[in-house]
Amino acid sequence: MANEKNQSTRLYVTIQGVLGGLAGMIHGFAEILQGNHPIGGQWLVSVGAFTLIPNYLATGIAAMLVGLCVLIWTLGFIQSKRGTTVFLILATALFLVGGGVMQVLFFLIAWSVATQIRQPLTWWRKALPETLKKQLAMGWHLNFAASYFFFFIAIAIWLVLTPPGADYKDPVGQYVLWICLFVSIVFQILTIVSGFARDILRQDGNAV
């Protein structure tokens, strides 16, 4: 059972990793647009990122390359024996080379969930009553859809109204963005738990 792949858990981690990698590449592109000149510090306020590289162009290129590595690793290797360790290393590297600050929380959540991809979910088996387990499993699709509905609204606002590198920041847009992110996180927590419940039932031969 421990060698079985938890499909719902894997799907969640894959989407999170791909989105995180793409977000890092978008930050990198915004940094490249700043040109080949010194940053003058570690914090790129206009882009919403932190970097150890003292040059905008070099930071942008590094962020795009590492973001691409995060994306590829998530799609092909996150379920491997060292998959979660390498994922965490790449996510940390992305933060350190200008890949953005906002997605750090989502990377940490994705990494912690990824550690359960090939696990029997023993603790959750004991913690979730059978009736609740079935109800959560049945609600997985709804939680999944709602979490990314609000997440993509937040991303759309970020790209259109408060894009990285822009000279202006729409205050109303930022307010709505943070509300949507908060709601998305709530539904993502529900998605994770209901995904565990769904994977447990599938491990036991009860497809939902």
C-alpha cells in the first residue's frame, strides 16, 4: 500500500508546482525587462521578489531557468524517492534568485503534501471517521474547482491590475487579490484533506 501513488494528492501537488514554476518565470521576465543594470539591494519591491544576484538581467535569467526546472521536476519526478527533497531545494533556489515572494507559502504547502504521495496516510485513516471520510471524498471536486477558481482570479488581478514591474499598484485590485488568495487557501486546505480521504478510499478499493 505504501508504494501506491495517491492520485488526488499527486494531482494537487503537480498543479501547485507547475503554477509556482510559471509564476517564477513571470517574475524573471519582469526582471529581465528592467535591463542589464545593478539592483542596489536584495529586495525588488516593484517585482515583489528577493534575490542574491545584484543584477536585474542576471536575476531574471536565473529566475526563468530555475522556474522552468521547478515545472519540469514537478511534472516528471515529484513522486520519485528524492522528489520532494529536490522540489524543496528548487523552490528555495527560485525564491533566492528573484522568483517571487508570494508563492513561497504555496510551495511550502505543496512540498508538505508531496511527502504523502506514496504514503498509506495512516494518520488520516485514524483521524477521519468513515462517514466524514466519504463526505470529504465526494466533495473533493468542488473544493478543487473552488480553490483554483479564486486562485486564478487572484492571478488575473496580479497580471492585469498589479503586475510585477509596474509603476502603479491598484489599491482596490490588491485588496481583492488578497481576499481571493485567502479564500483560495481555505479551499486548498479542504482540497488537501478531501484528497487524502479520496486516496484512502481508493487504496481500499472504493473508488469515488
